[in-house]
Amino acid sequence: MTVRLVAFAIFGLLAVRPALAAEGDRTDMSGEKVVDVTAPKDVADRAAKFEDSLKKLGFPGRVAACQGMVDLPAGTEGGDHAYGAVCKLDQGGKQSEVLLCDDTLFGHFAMAAEKFGKARDDVALFVDENCTGDAGEKD
């Protein structure tokens, strides 16, 4: 599992956060396929997978709810899908809002716990930069 980490405290947790985009890095998703995930069962299933990834990393608590979920499909039938959403983490009654993403093929996972955009394009860009099959590779 590939995980992007930048340490800072949030309710006693080590959180994951992407590096800021460098000059010349892509800052929009124009031309990319972004699919909204709106079916309650699909959102709940993906939230459970986010929670599983967090537990594997030793994070306490649970993913209480997610909103604004997007899917960036790889473009081939049965190919990789990368998902992201703004989610509420519940840690013994203390709640925090985080941005999470993962993919279905390569094991990428990332979390931003402060100063992140909540708009659809912000979530999609975060997913693309951190959780797609080529995340971390330089063109």
C-alpha cells in the first residue's frame, strides 16, 4: 500500500497530507473523466474501504460519513478506479473533517486533514495527484 504522509496532530492522530502543487503542476481536471458517486450504498461501501485503510495504518475511530465522492476511472473496463471524498472521522465523540482517497488496484491511499478544498474539482485533483495508478510518477 502506498501512503503519502506528512505528520501533524489531529485529535492525537498522525495524518496524511499531499504536498502543495509546485509551479507548473496541474491545477485542474479539464479533460479528465470524473464520475460523481451518489448512490448511498456505493458511498457507504467506499467509506467502509476508507475506514479499513485507516485501521490498517493504526488510526483509531471510524469514518462516520462521506460527501462529494468522486471516481476517476482508468478508462478500461475492469480497470483501476480511484475514489475520493470529504469524510467525517469520529474518534470517541471527537469529529474531524478530512479528505480521503484510495484506488482499487495499486493500493494508494492518502488523507489531508487541514487546509483542503471541498469543491468537486478540488477532490478530483487530490485523487488524481495522490491515488491514481500513476500517482507519484513524474511525466
